[in-house]
Amino acid sequence: FLLTLSRSGFLGLLAAGFFFVVVYSWWSSRRKILYAALVVPFVVLGAVTYANLTSTGDFVNSTSLLSRFVLKGENVRSFQTRLLLWPATAGLIKERPVVGYGLDTYSLAFSRVAPKELLVVENMHSYADRAHNLILDTLVEIGVVGALALFTLLGYVIVLAARSRSLVALTLGSALVGHLVSQQFGFQTAPHQLLMWFYMGAIVALLETRLLKDQKTDTQIFHVTLRVLSCMLVFSLFFFTYQYISRAHRADLLAREEQYEAAMSLAPERIRYTAAWLTEELAEALTEEPMREKRVKVAIDFLEKFTGGQDYHAPWYRARLFSSLHDYARSYVEFDRALALDPTVPALYFSYGEVLFESGEHQRAIDIWEQYVALAPEY
């Protein structure tokens, strides 16, 4: 939060501090600490209200933290984006609630349910690859089954920290609470995930060490065994999370080095990003590098197979490939296929019009560009 002045980070910091104070006051029976903590949300609300009422003043504009909470410009856009993303994502989850769509597949699944208003609020050529909400992102990727397992484990570890009467465990538990709150307005990156699993593993390991020293009866041994198994589960999940992140990172590096087949073999779920990087190079002289055309075709075929032929990206990339080779007839066919799969993507119309114009089909290009503008005339 201190480095980025993130609004979600600030909310997470408040939540972590509030959780720590509430639990500590419960341990020590010091109600005055709790009462003092209850004042903080009202102070923050007052500061935000003041910032918005005096948003044109020098004090607010010169205070980076306060200016982040003024409802205008970029701050409003960010808020509006989430109000559009979340209901659309909820509808997406209803279509496949049990097991979700798979890791890193949000952009593939969301494009067909993306609301038209998002084109006005966001960059017209951008695409959403996260819901900016941990619960929704988890439900999309691994469904209700996976989300229940994850959040049950998180809740269990937080309760352990709250009941531990250990300041170290409580501090780690507060950090975990702050992380969860902040991620309801953002999305997890590799460092976020590793920190989350570190907090959980450290809490369980710390409390398990204390139990092994102090507990000896049969009932207590049962609880020790249960927590040992929990510790093993946390470690296993951390290990698999780390392996996934590491594998995805290595695949991305391979793709940037043009080792596309190796990248796809290592992490096929990253094919959307691998193919995107690959096709950005189509503008270069393919005739001077014959192997590049082959690599592009392999990647696009893999993408189409991966998406079951139900996503617009593969025919769109193939259309761009054919246009780079000046095979315009086949390029038009692929553009039409892509638009049939998803007629709501502005970039499809824009690039289709460019290819038509380049090939001399000026009137058709104008017609396509008029459809492009009609998608979001407000933009």
C-alpha cells in the first residue's frame, strides 16, 4: 500500500488492523481498545467525504492518498469497470458452477458475455482477463468445489490464529485477513499467491510446534494429528501453486524467445497469451523466416483445439496470418468466422477493416468500420 497507494491495499490494511485489535482486545479483555478501533472507520469515512467535497482544493490535490479516493476521472472509471465486470462474471459462473472453466481461462470465457458498456468505460481494444475479485475469479477458474475447499481452509487457518493467543500467529492471521479483503477489489499475482500460502503455512507450523510441545493426552494427540494433516495440506497446496506459477513464468519466457512449441507443451493453459505474443510478430518479413509461418500455424491450430473451436481468437489470428501473406481471400473467410463466433469484439472489426482497405476493398472497409463505431458510439 505504501509503495502503490492502492485503494484495495488501503482497505486491506484497515481490515488487518481492525482484526488484530478486535482479537487482541478479546484476549486481554480490554474493551477500550475495541472502542477506539471502532472510531477508525468513521474517521476514514469522514476523510473520504472531506476529500470529495473539497476535491478542487490544493490540499486534496497535493495529498496523494486523499486524491486516490476522490470520485472523478480515473478513480470513477476503475469503480465503473468493476460494476460492469462483476455481474457479467456472476452470469458466467452460473453456466458452469461446479468445476469452473480452468486456470487462466477468464479472457476466453468472458469475451462472449462482456457487456457493451465496458467498451466505453475501458480502452475499446482491451480485453478483461480477471474479474478483479478473488471470490469471482476463483469460482470462474475452479468452480464451487475448488472455491469451497480454498476458502474453508483459509477460514480454518484464520480461526486458528484468532484462538492461538500468540501475537506472532495473530499478526500473520491479520496479514491474511488484510490480503483477502484487498483481493476483493483486485486480482492475485504470483507474489500475492506466494504470500498468502506463506502466511497460512507459517500460522499452522507455528501453532503445531506449540501443540507438539504442550499436548499429550489422546484427545490432544488427535487434534495434533489433525493439524499436522492441515499443515501437510497447506504445504502441498503451496507447492502446487508455486509449481504452477513457476511453470507459467517459464512458459512466458519461452514464448518471448519464440520457442512457442516448448512453451505450449510446458503450460498449455497459457496458450492464449503465447499465441498473442506470437502473432504480434506477423508484421515482420515471413518470407525471410519460413519457419515463423509454420510456428504461427502450429500455435493457432493448438489454440483452436484448446478452445474447442468456440472462441474467436484462433480464426482472428489466422486471418491476420493470411493477410500478412497477402492471401486476402482466406483472410476474409477467417475474419467472418471470428465475427460469427463473437460479434461484440471491436478489435475484430478494426483489423478486418484495415485488411480490406489494404487490399483495395475500400467500400467494404468503410462498412466494417461503421459497424466498429456502432459497437460503442459514445467512445
